[in-house]
Amino acid sequence: MSVDLIAAEQKQKAFLAMNPIGKIPVLILDDGTIISESTAITEYLDNLDGNPILTGRTPREKGVIHMMQRRAEIMLIDAVDDYFHYGTIGLGPALRPWRLPEWKGAKEWGKRRGDYAVENMPYFNDVLSRSPFLAGDTFSMPDITLFAGLLFADIVGLPIADELTALRAWREKVSQIPAVKNRSGQIPRLEDVERAQKLTEPEISASFG
């Protein structure tokens, strides 16, 4: 099923009945079971055949993978998300009621969250200067999260600094992994981009008026 994020469909009753947090993705199994959250869905799909390749096989692997997953979430992608929704016009006015619209310090806080994401990029650069991937020698779940987080950061204007060479090299390496290179949904649909621009034009004009 598709969810209209620009219209805040993920915050409406039908979607909230599946995931009270009001965020995508949601996986609906054949028996009606609903699994939300990217990490939970990845864990489920990765273990279907009994041969997990993204979430770890041994207790040690699992522990390190989930530790680095949380670091990639807290130190980067969550902060970029906050910057996008609070420090910029985000997805437009439809989502505003769920983003504390009357909070006077929201924009400043959002920008601080963006700064926090940028300040944490050297940490990941350091890890990847000593290890091929975030959790060791093989590509795993936290690498997906970091890759997505950096892509998101690029989109909102928080690029990787030139001097973070290990992080840049890792990103290029990951981008060439077949499952990453051939993934779907890499380019936003033109109609969605045009719709988002139309919805946010009044705010853009006001900010420069």
C-alpha cells in the first residue's frame, strides 16, 4: 500500500491503527500481523530463510550490529530528520499540526539538530577508517541506515565534508553493491516534487519577503 506523506496520511486514523507512532514503513504479513519500524522489518525479512546476512548470526555479531544501528540512528539519521522537519519547511503545511507548530524555538532547535548530525560525521569516518563496514568486515543493517542518513543529509543540504575521506570512500563502495545500486525508489516522482513545491511556495515566499 502507498501512503501520501505530503498530505500527512500517516497521521490519520486508518494508518495510526496500524502504527500509533504514525511513521512509515509498515509491513503487513499474510496472517494479518503488522510489523512497523525499519529495524524490526529488516530483522524479520533477514531471518526468513534462517540465514541472516544483515542482522548477525552470532550473539557477538548481533550485539555489535544493533549497537552500531542505534548509533547511526541517534547520531545521524534521527538528527537529520529533525533538521528537515523543524529547521526547514519539511513536507509542507499538512504535517505541521503534528510538528509542534506553536513552538517558538522549533526552527532554532531544528538547526541545532542539523549541526549535531554534521558534527557526528567524523565519528563514522573514524570507524570506517579502521573497518570496511560499520559493524565489521561485512555489510549489515547499520550500513543501510548510515547510507540512507547521508543521502537524506545531502537532500537537505548537510553534505559530507571533503576531509572525511574514509566516509566518502565507504559511501562510494556501498553505492556499488548490487542490492543498493539497483534499489527502487531512488528518484522522487516528478508529480510529488511539483506538489511539494506548490504546497510550500507560500512559506518560501514569506521567509524571503
